[in-house]
Amino acid sequence: MSRQFGLYMAHKTAMKNNLIALLDQTYPGANDFFDSPARSDGSQKWVDFVHAYWHVDRVRSKSLKAFTESYQNWRRRKSYNFSEEKAEKIHRLSSDLIAVFPKDDNTRTLVGRLWRC
């Protein structure tokens, strides 16, 4: 059983590293927006965030007000605390980022498959 657990943890770590590497191409630095520890169910705030905002253009194409409302709705659905300052910071930082991969269905599928793992 210990060996099975070790394999599972190695696979989980590899998938998280792959997700971070892919995000560096679609939304650089998104994994650094939050420093909250994992919840008891294993979910992490930054992973939930990139599921909804998988490409930097999903944030910077919106006005600050529109993104703040969207971000507040996301936080409410996921039961996270809302901070308007955090929404402003994410929007401001996102305006300076450059994505390498396009915002298309193929990229969304790639991020979505790694997010589930």
C-alpha cells in the first residue's frame, strides 16, 4: 500500500508541475496569486482559479469592474472570501502579462485535462 501511495503522490506532483508549466504559457504567474494552504478536501485556491480563468485574456479583456464582479461570483461559488483589493491586484498584474499560447479550445482542453488531476 505504501508503494501505491508513493506512485500516486509522484503522479500528482508531476501533473501539478505540468499544469504550472502550461500556465506559464497561457497565464504566467497565476499559480502565485494565492498562498492559501490546501483545503481539507485537497482543493487549492490557485488551481480552482485557473480552472475558471485559464488564459490571461479571460481577465485582461474585461474592465476592472466586470472582472471584479466575475471574480466575486467565482469566489462565492467556491466558498472563498472575497477581497476587492485582490481582484484589483490580479487585474492589474494581468494587464502586463503576455501569453504564448492562443486563447482557443485546444488550449482550454489542455489546461482542463491537467486541472482535473
